[in-house]
Amino acid sequence: MQNNFLFLALKLLVLVAICLKTAKAQTPADTLPINNSIVVTGKANSYVPKISVGTLIQFEYAYQLPIMDMGKRFGNNSNIGLTILQKTGKNWFYGINGQFLFGFKLREDSLAWNLFAENGQIWGRDGLPADVVFAQRGYMGGMRLGKLFPLNPVKNPNMGIMVSLEGGYFEHRIRIFDRYHQVPALEGNFNKGYDRLTKGFFVGQSVGFLYLDPKRLKNIYVGAHLYEGFTQPQRAFNFDTQHPDLVKNRKDWLVGFKAALILPLYRTEQQKRYYTR
């Protein structure tokens, strides 16, 4: 009888121990952070961040050096742009972008030479030097496709080296500002005889560093790019040279460095609780 009691007591103790162990194992872990991380089994309160999925809105600035045919006409310029990308669960990116080019360095010696006097001034209708500024302007827009290669997939799979390809429409011209409208030769459609309007398409390649903060506070991109533009002159006649542009198929290329601030709009998922053992 006593032996049976001891045997039952031992079984009861074993059963209680098993229940306590099971209850401890089922203690809920902390809820997921904002990036829906996955808890690592066997490591209390630790997690592996997931690849974020959603939309990225990029506000970009680039400083660029024109080369090839474009380098013969323009000096360094700036580029501000807006890119909207869709980010997938496999760290692919695709989307659209638009860019505005501007600068104030021109290299084309023959530009509007017929308007300049011997002292290097352009005279206005009032007999005084006119306030005329020549600048470069341009537009680019198209599609972008990219892939992110994480540097530390365990710590942050949304941070690493991003490689992109893009292509689309490309236009540039010389913008002439006659601030006080004192030069009749630059009024109305006469302005088009000097603007060297050029249009075509471009392809581009870029590589850079992308950082997407798990807390969504600091999201940046920095990198370098090469844009190859294949364009054609749009004006049939230039007033200053007295003939159309001699180069019919232009290679207007740009080398640049870009920085971007990113606004992420991630997909929201139902919050789940995970349990560790």
C-alpha cells in the first residue's frame, strides 16, 4: 500500500513538473516591432527582421558632370527628382521617376555671338547693357528597376548595396532669361533660334547604399550613376550659327552622385504573438 502511494506521488510530481515546464514555454514573447520581425526559437526576446514590403517615395538631389556631346555644351549641373518605387518581399524594386536638370555653366562658344557687342555686352533697346542670363535646363522621366543586396540580412535585410537600371525620355535646352525684356531678338519665338532644344531617350545605371530604418525614422540612399542619352536636335535653324546643329545623333551623357531621403509606406499586417521555447 505504501509502495503504491509512493509510486502515485512520484507520478504526480512528474506530471506537475511537466505542466510547469509547458506553462513556462508558453509565456508570450514581446509583440512584434513595426517591421513584423520573427522571433528566433530558443532565444528569448530576440528576432530576425523581415524584408519590408511596400512603397518608397524618394526625394532626390544629384550633382552631375556632362560628358560626350553634352559636355561640349554644358558645364556641371544639378538634378532634383522624385521617384516612386514598389519594394517586393525579395528586395526587388520597380517604379517611375521624374527629374529636373538645371545649371548655369555653358561651354558653347558660338552661342548668340551675333547679339554680343565688342565689349562682351548685349545691348538693350534703351541703349544700356541688358541683363541676359544663359542657363541649362532639362527633363528626364521613365522607369526604374533595382535589386537590393543586404549587407547583414540577420540584423537588417533592408540595408545594403542597391543596383538599378532605368530608362525613358530625355530633353535639354538652353534657357535664356532677358529679365527686363530689353532685347527684341530674344522675344517670343525668336528665343527658340538660340535655345538648342534637344530630345531623345536615355538609359541609366546606378549603384549605391540604401538604408531603411526598422523604425522608419532614418531612410536614405547615396550612390553614383551614369546616364547615357541618345538625342537629336529639334531646331531646323540656329540664328547665331546660320545653320542647324551639325551633330544629328548626339550622345548626351551624365555622370553624377545622388543622395535621397525616403518616405516608406509599408504594408500593414495583423500583429501576431510568437512563443519561444
